[in-house]
Amino acid sequence: MPILAVHGLRKSYGALEVVAGIDLELSRGECFGLLGPNGAGKTTTLRLCLGLTEPDGGDIAMFGLPVPREARQARLRVGVVPQMDNLDPDFTVRENLVVYGRYFGLSRTALEQRIPELLAFAALENRADARILALSGGMKRRLTLARALINDPDLIFLDEPTTGLDPQARHLIWERLQQLMRQGKTIFLTTHFMDEAERLCHRLSIMDRGRMIAHGAPRELVARHIEPHVVEVYGDGVDAWASQSGAGLSDRCEKTGATLFCYARDAAPLLQHLEAQNALRYLYRPATLEDVFLKLTGRELRD
Amino acid sequence: MITTARFRPPAPSLRFVHVWRRNFLVWRKLAIPSMLGNLADPMFYMLGLGYGLGRMLPEMNGMSYIAFLAAGTVCSSTMMSASFEAMYSGFSRMHVQKTWEAILNAPLTLDDVMVGEAVWTASKSFISGMAVLVIALALGLVHSPLAVLALPIVLLAGLAFAGLGLIMTALSPSYDFFMYYFTLAVTPMMLVSGVFYPVEQLPAVVQHIAAWLPLLHAVELVRPLMSGTLPSHVLLHVAVLVVYAVTSFYIALVLTRRRLQK
């Protein structure tokens, strides 16, 4: 039985179909990533899966329980890290965990055992009695993650867990999430950081305008949708170079801002040619998930 | 489908108690300043007007003016405290701190949160009403053990004002919005419901309007109980408060579902 199964899920706000008939399945122990630009419908999908809003169509089953009808029962086994921290500012770190544990009906003894473990997990042992306002952004995120684990959930939803964090803080969160996967937890992650998705997720779906437009493992998606070599070219005269030589030497070229992205199955001729261009600078790299993402969802700005 | 779901009757679980406990724990941390804030204002009015103005006034309905005013203040202080809690604090928890959002990710529903908030608001306003009652007792303004019966009335009135406040919270775009409710509902209600002077002093039209307001019915019950007589039309007054409490809670719930369960 899948941990989470979603079929034909739909949700509209007025005339706008935010989730337009999507299917999902998460099996135990996997990390699934939902990628998409802003407004793609990722957060609405999460809210629907948690039973926080009624779908217009389709079915959701979490641990085999129908959602939203038995969402309360299903949420007993779920942890959620929301996009924006919503820790209780009137409470200390420890009190935040205690109060949240009570919502799950955990007893005082159960909490007394659980909380030191969680504080260690979040590297907040020395901050147990600190006020929330005294914590850094990274600490708040770690506490939010610890809070989501208070009920030892089988399935953890994370909505853009590392947005706004510095690199050190992001790496620590990633390391903790990998630790949770080793414990057999199932993770449902939304993000728009491609490196995060590539690093953590076993399987990804790319969502845009309410639809799933691609599925697969990160490497698989790159192999399927994009040429393996990328050369980014910039500098004076890049446009002229593109039309005279660049376009012919690569399989595909795209301009974003001041940079020309050249995609090729074989980069050697391109690089050879660029060696001789003194006005141009370039960066040669393998194709990444970000290239797939931009190819599939377009390069124009989303707000 | 969404519209019918929005109107279904409340189906809370006992987990609402944890919402109450969460708010209680915050209150306990700030209890002293919060109590002072809640009490200072009604006390100044009660003592200032009661002694100052009372000296110039004859007995009112068979009691000293300050005793008359004390009974009104028990009710108005309950109303004030419930309104502030349901609106300013409720809005903080719902919209600013997103406390409700965090709770809703746990195995609680919006119905649990709303019941927890309403009961908490009533509890907090009960403390405010009771505090005024205790001070009135200390000043020798309460003459009968019947005054004990005012306590459940205060709690019921607290629930009624909690529901009304939560309606405003569900509709509010920001804190500023609550000023409308205070200036257009709370203040006039306080002036026409027999808190400061007998309702009979008012023009008949105003009396008719006041008869539909919850504060008047709370005052009509609490004042006789504090002075040691049984109120008349007990059932009517209690029924009005119950209808206000139940209806306003239901409307607040539907509006909050509309706002949050999009």
C-alpha cells in the first residue's frame, strides 16, 4: 500500500484551476520532490493532501485513509514543516515542543523522553529555554523540523524547507533529512532549489500551472530532457557570435538576461571555437536539473 | 460542494482543550500585566464615577449609585475583555503568528480551534468579570450570596461576546478593522444597556433597540443577583444570551472556514 496516493486531484479558485488533475504515489522510505515555479500549485497540493482544504475532484488516501474525511486520523502520523515558520513566539524552544506534542495527545512522560532527543537532533540542546525571538533563521527552521517530528511521524511534508537559509544552515537541514530517510521515513518535499531536489529526492515531479509536466529520478530527467553539455557564454558581442557561430555549433541555444546557454551533445567544437573569441567569456558544465526545469517551465519571470 | 461543507454544523473533538491550554499557558506567563490592564480601566470608571458622581445622585433602584454601577461594570468588563481577546489576540494567533495554521497541521480541525478559542475567550473574560465582582465584594457593595449565581451568567455572556468578536476576526483584514466594532458596537452598547444608568432613562426607541442587545440582558440578570433579589424574566434573559452565544459562534465558524479552508 502506498503511503500517499493521489488520483485525478483538482482544485479551482474561481476560474483559475490551481490543481488540474494530478496523480501522485509515495512509497515508504522514499523522498519525493515536487518542483515548480511560484504559483505552480505546489502549496495547494500539500494543503489538499493534508486535508486542510476540500478538493473539487479526485481522491486522496494517506496510509489508506480517505482525505479529507479521515484527515484528522491520518495527520496523527504526519509531520509538517510549513513554508513560513509559525513557532509560538510567546514560548521557549522547549515549550514550543511540549505544546505541540499535546496537540497529538502525547503524555507528559512521552514528551519528557522525546524532547531531549529532538533538541539534540536540531542541535538546540543549549537553547532549550531560549525565546523564539532570540533564535537565528536557521535555528528556527531546525526547531520547526524538530516540532514536526514530535509525534515520530511516518510521513513528513516539507514546504520549501531551506528558503531563506544560509549555506551552512541548508547543509545541516539536508543532513538531517537524509538521517530521517535512513530511519525509513517518507518525505514529501516542495522546493524550487534544484540542487536541493537533486541531492535529496529519489523521485521528482515538475509541476506547472496545476499540471504535472515531467516525472522521474533527477538523473533520469536530465538524461531524458536535456543535452548533456552546457556552455554558458557572456560578454560583448555575444548576440552576434550566437547568430554567426554559436547556434550552428550547439544543438540548442537560449538567451536569458545577458547569458547565452548553449546545449550540446558534444561540446568539443563549441569549446574550440570559443577559445579563439577574446571578447567572450564562457563556463562549461554538465547539464543539471535546473536546465530541465527552465526548459520545461520557460524562462520568463513568475510572480 | 465547498459551500455545503462550509455550512455543516460544528464537529469539534475534545482536543479543543489543548488549544485552550495553549492560550492559558501564554496568559499565565503574562497574567499580572494582563490582569492589571483588564482591571484598571473598569476600576477607574467604577470608582471615579461611582464615588464622584454617586455623591451627587440619590439612590438608584434602591441601591447606592456605586453598587448600581458595580453590577454594570461586571458585565461591561466581561464584554470588553472578551472582545479584546477574540479580536486582537485571536487575530494575532490566526493571521499574524499563524498559530492556528500550525495547530491545523496536527490532528486538530478548524472546529476544534474555534471551540478552543471561544471557550478560552469566555474563560478570560470570566476572570475579568469575576475580578470586578471580587472588588465590589471587598468594597461592601455585594449584599447577598445570590451573587454567586452571577458567575455562570458572566461566563455565558463571555461566550456570547467571544462569538461576536470571532465574527469580526474572521472578517478582518487588519487590526485597524476592530476599531469599527469598538466605536460602532461596543461603546454604544455600553451606553444603552443600563451599565451607567437605568435603561428607563432612555427614549422608548432606544430602549427597544437595546432590548435586542446581549449586554442589556446580562446586566438585567447580574444586577439583581448582586443586590440580593431574584431577577425577573430569567428565562428570557438567559435565552437571549444563549442564542447570541450559539448563533454568533456558528456564524464565526462558517466565516472562518471560508477564510482559512480555501
